[in-house]
Amino acid sequence: MKSYYLFSKDYHSEIRTRYAINSLIMFIIVAVSVILFSIGNERVPGNLTAGLYWVVIFFSAMSGLGRAFISEEERGTSMTLQLIASPSTVLSGKIIFNLILVFAMNIVITFIYSILFEEFVIQNYILFIINFILGNIGLAVSATIISAIIAKAGSKGTLYPVLSFPILLPLILTSAKLTLFSIDGTSINDAVFELAIVACYDVIMVSASYMLFDFIWKD
Amino acid sequence: MNNYSLQANAVKKNFGRRLIFSNISFELINKGIFGISGPNGSGKSTLAKILAGLISPSGGKVIHKSNSKEILPERLHNHIGFVSPYLILYDEFSASENFYFFARIRGITPDKNKIEDLLKRFLLFNRKEDPVKTYSSGMKQRLKFIFALMHSPDLIVLDEPTSNLDEEGKESVYKIIGEEAENKIIVIASNEERDLSLCGNIIMLENFKLTGSR
């Protein structure tokens, strides 16, 4: 429950300050518009659609999810958090906030894609939903811990996507492939290997985040 | 009776290659007001943060004990109250909202009576629903005392407690420090003579080490 109240604090703070939501919405609109203008009347094959879908997700996440710890550090409230909560409570609260943000963001992106891209037609919904859930969990957890790592560094804006890219690459590549499978109509049995990679990625990131966070948070 | 002790064993701190202080050892038991004094840059605030568990020492150890049991680092925040000019509360929230979230995140039910009493004592009751960003620096400093006291901590660490305060604010702070010191340990890091005059013992930091005590 402590983590829930930390999430609640962040939620109410976000409603008032709009640190993340505005930049996320703007980024989604701009990214999708640029892709649409670039494509013009060309017909985009399924594999490119799946790749572009995750490109928009990756860069939208970079513009919004990093705020979790960076906003606390920039406003000088990190010490206040240290004085009221244990490190695991802080990390859990921030992960809950980023999970909800990333799910909301990706539902909007998926909705926009399904309206604007003719080729973005899902054949295997169950595979798409499993990938959507696992991919979002991996994205939210990774984005949260990377945000904690770079919050105390200078040049945060540049460092965040630079550090995120190698960490998120295995997730993005595999999730893009699974999205292509769900567009192609590939069965779940044929996608087990890729699903296992994403699930393992999530388990590794969650475990590593909770193990490392104590050291990141204190100094 | 509060049974709390704070023990610093050969504490050392350096930032990179720059040594701030080394070999700081002392023990504070049960109650009383203890001062940390020294010239600018001697490490008063750094030592205050180490005692409050906000940063780790580079060497040595700080042990907090409650009823002779060592407190785990992840639970230390429930035993500590901390005030300093660089502590910042959430200014998009009102004072009441800040205290509601702080209590809930600590896992306790907000004690409305206690918070209202503290708000009255620090002359902030009429402004409790206003966003903190509309407060003056002195009002924000008074608000930090309520933040530090609302969960009834065993150890209160005050770094420059009267900075930004007017005479009325200072008097409120001195009065409440006197009351809390009857059953709690209070550590004051300051160079203000009036702040230090409250202290029973003063630790002097100079030339990277503890140079004496009063």
C-alpha cells in the first residue's frame, strides 16, 4: 500500500504539473505524423509497419518515462522521498506509475496505428496482447531503473536515450518481431522462443532493478 | 522513555579525492541536544546527512539502535526527522496534501490532530490548503519542522534550523526543540550562536577532523 500512495502522489503531481503527459502526447502526434508524411501513398510491408510501431513506442517512452526520477532530482525532492520511504517502496511506486503511463501510451499508439495504417491488421490477437503486456512491462521497468541511474548525472536529456538504447534493444527487436508475427497470423506455438526471450528479459530487469536500486538511490 | 542511541565509529567522508573529514567518533544516547559546529566547508551538513542516513560514509560506520536493537537501513527513515534549507517539499501540493501523502507513504494513518496542532504552533494553520509554491522561504522552513515532527521520530537532525526564519519563527523553533529534547536526541548543525547555545554538547569539526567538544 505504501507504493500505491507513492504512485498516488506521483499521479496527482502529474495531473497538476503535466511533466510527462504533455511531452508524451506531443511526441506521439509528431512521430506518427512524420511517419505518415514520409510514407505518402506508398504501401508499407508488414515487417516495416511492425518496426515503425516499436520505433514510435521507443522514442515516446524516451520522452516521457524518464521523468520518474529525473523530475524528483530536478525539483530537489529526492531527499524528501529518502526521508519518507524505503528504497523498495520508492522503486515500486515509480514502476507502478511508469507501467500505467506506458500501457496508456501504447494503447493510444496502437489505436492511432490501427486507424491510420492499413497494413496494421492484427491476425493473431492473443499473441499481440501477450507481447503487448510483456513488452510494456519490460519497457516500464527498464525505463524506471535507467531514469534512477541517470537522475544524478549531468546532461540527462542526452544520456537517457543513449543509455536506454543498448538496454532496450533486445526487448524492442524481439517485440517488433512478435508484432510482425501477430500481423502475419503466426501461431503462439511458433512464437514461443521469442515470447520466452521477452518474458526472461522482464524477469531479469525486475530482479536486477530491485537488487541495484539500494546502491543507486542512496548516494 | 526513549531508548535510542546513535553511534559514530571512525566515520570518514570524501567526495572523490577531496577529504571532508575522517576519524569522527562519538555516541549519543537517549535524549539531549547535541551541536555540530565548524567553519564553512568543514563538513557539518555532510555529517548531518550521514547521521540521518541520507548519504553513506566513505569509511567507518554509523549505528542507530532502538531498544538495543540495530535499526536496518531500509527502516531508518521512520526513526528520523530532518530539517535543512536544502530539503524541498512538493510545492504543487498544499501543506495538508504534503502531510497526507507523507504519512500514507510511511505506512501510517495521518494524525490530523497532531498535524493541525503543529500547523498552529508554526503559524501556518490558515495557509494549510494553499499550494506550498505560494509560501515564503520562512514559511517553507517552518513547514519542514512539521514534516520532521509529524511521525514522532526518535532522532531529529536539524541542519541550520533557523535559516530564513524571522524572530517569531525562531522562538517557535527554540521552544519546540526544548520540548522535544526532553525525550529525544536532537542534533543541530549550525554556526549560529543562539542555535548552539541550546546544545549540551558541541562537536567541533575543523581541519578534516573532530577538533574538540564542549
